[in-house]
Amino acid sequence: MTIAALLSLVALAIVIIVSCFREEWNPGLLAIAAALIVGAGWGGLKGGDILKYWPTSLFMILLGVTFMFSLAQENGTLEKLTAYAVRLARGNTALIPWIIFVIVVILTTIGPGNIAATALVAPLAMAIAGRIGISAFLMTLLVVGAANAACFSPFAPTGIISMGLISKMAPQLGINPQDILGIEWKVYWNSMVAQGITNIGGFLLLGGLAWMRRQRGASLNIDEIAPRPEPFNRQQWITLIAIILFIVLVLAPGFPGAKAVLPKWALNMFSDVGAIAFILSGILILCNVASVKEAVKRVPWFVLLLVCGVTVLIEVMDKTGGLNVLVNLIGAISTPLTVHFWVALIDGVISAYSSSSGVVMPMFLPLVPGLLQKLGLMGIPEQVHHAVALISSVNVGAHLVDTSPLSTLGALCIACAGEHENKAKLFRNLLIWGLSMSVVGGIVCLLFFGILGL
């Protein structure tokens, strides 16, 4: 191990520790400084070259998508969609938790992402929980479970981060560039299955099933808990059409025969998720659908800087050999089967105190090619399948713990819980659940991606 490789690991450890205790310092900016010190001081890299490791493409995609959906949040389009969806339960009390779960899945999938979807739905969901007799703990399992299960959609910020990291690894993994979108949908499906079953299972076993049995024949006045919102106005209809177009245009190039039918200019224009988002955002700005100034404030700049800054440090680790050290450490205790357990367990423990998408994913996903090589899974017909399974283990392990009150999602739900709830008890229960998910996540990933081979 070289001094540069050792120091890059020390720098990453410092960034992780800071992200656990002083997140307001933005560990991403600290990571850039650490990358420059280690890379230029001991790695033989020039400062200007290190700054070029900034993932410009990933940054622009995240900015375009988050800004477009910030406009949709700012003018109330997503809020009205949520209210109308909740009213689908009519008077059937037992349906309401499942409708909320589906709402969060859909909202997260179409683009706002897990944090935005949780922030949007949590206040309504917690208010409804109090009215229908469900504990805030059980409602949190559904809301956060749905948000994290769906967060790997290629439209959502976390999915975009995952897809960007997969794109960088694609040549090493033997993945064709045109197949990356399909692979991200596979990662999304794997997450939906693993995280959905885990959180729904927790909901049912810890009181949800007993609650549903008590609701047989029960009804309520839906207007009391979800009043009918005002009809969509002009700005909201335009925004809704833009969201639908966004989904269609992202998917269109992947449809069979689309490349033969669509003109070259259209393929060029719609070849990137961020490009589509920026074009539609420009149209929404010209249509004056919302305050641009306020929408810009809603963009999660802190997260963008965090993700991109940590990526710069990971690139320096790769150049100095630090990533190989991590690969060898994990590979030494793993087999092709148990690697799913160890990867999910280790990144779950770190993620419980740090940022799942900002720190853990940029740290662990680049290890995938090296781990596959170390475990003898490269150069075989199932190479891509094993790669997708290991990527899924990294992603699921990092996000299953995010029901913890130490995470943004868990904290949002506690903040929105009703006054009748014992928030100290809620904090304790969510902390126990979240931390236990690091071990449970390892077992879940071993089962679904190792034994069952999803």
C-alpha cells in the first residue's frame, strides 16, 4: 500500500466522520479539499487535473431534474395530485395506508425523489394516521419505505446518481452504453422488491395487520381528512403536461424501433435526462408557471455539492490505489454469495450516520468492478447479472437504514407526527428499527441478490 493510497483512505474516513457529526459543513466541499491535498501532495496529480474530476454531467442532470420538479412543487401541482390521490379511498379506512404507499412510490418515481416526496406527503400522512388510529411509527415505515424503495427510478435524483456511477463503470463491467437505462430500471425493480417487502412486512408484523383487522366494515368521511382541492389552474395543467412529457421523452428512445423512426435531432436532444428536464424547464419558465426565484431556492444545492464533491475524492482514491485496498479488504472476508451480505452490512452501518446517496453510494459503487474481479465473477456469461446484483446490494443496504430519525426522511416524519404522539418514544422506535436495518439489510440482500439471484 502506497502512502497516497493510505492517505486517501484516511481522508475518506475523515469525510465520513464529519458527515456523521457536522453535516452542515458540507462534507462534499471538504472532500474536494482533501482530494487536492492528497492527490497533489502525495499522488503526483496536478491540482487542475483533480478539479476536472468534478462530475459535470451528473451535476447538470441533477440540477435540471430537481429544478423542474421544484417548479412543480412551488406552484402546488404535486400537492394537488397527492390530495386527489388520497381521496381515491373514499370511505374505506383500510385502503388509506396502501394508497399513501402507492402515492409516495409514484411521486418518487416520476422525478421529485425520496426526500421531496416524503416532505410533500409526510404532513398529510401523519395527520391521517392520527385520525384513523395508526401509530406514527407504522405510518413512517410505509412513507419512508415507499420513498426509498422507488428512489432508484432513472427520473429521480438518487436513481440519476446511481445511473451516473454505473455509466462510469460500464466499460469495466462490459455494459453497453445503450443498456444503462434498462439496467437502472432493473436496479429500481430490485429495490422495490427488497425494500418494499421489508418495510411492508415490518408494518404488518408490528401492528398494521392487527389494525387492518379492526377496520373491517369501518368507514369515514374522506372530506374531513382530505378535503377536495381546488381544480387545477392553467399553470398547474401546463406543469402536469410537462411532467407527462418528461416521462414519455425519457422513455421514448428505448422503445422498440424508436431510433429508426425518430429524427436524428430528436435523438440528440432527448438522449439525456438532464437535457430533457432543462428544455421543459425553459418552457415552464416562459409559461410563467411558478416563481423561478423560489424554485431555485428549492433545488437541493447542498446535496448536489455533497455528491459531486465526494465523487472527486473517490476519483483520487482510484488513481492512488485507495479503492483497491478497500476491494481487497472486503474481498478477503467474502465469497461470491456472502459479498452481498457484507457490502450491504458495511454500507448500511455507515449510511445510518451519513448520507446514503451523497457519501455511501459514491464510495461503494466504484468498488463493484474490483470486487467482481477479486471474486472471480468477471469474464463469465453472467458477469453483468452479478454486477447488477452487487449494485443493488450496495443501494438497498445504504437506504434500508434511512427510516432512522438520524436520516432526513425519518426526521421529517417525526417533525410531522401529531401532538398526541410520544415523540421521544417514536424517536427511540425509529432509531432501533433504522439501526437494525443494517443487519437486516445484509440478510435481505443475501437472500434476494445472492440466493434468489434477482
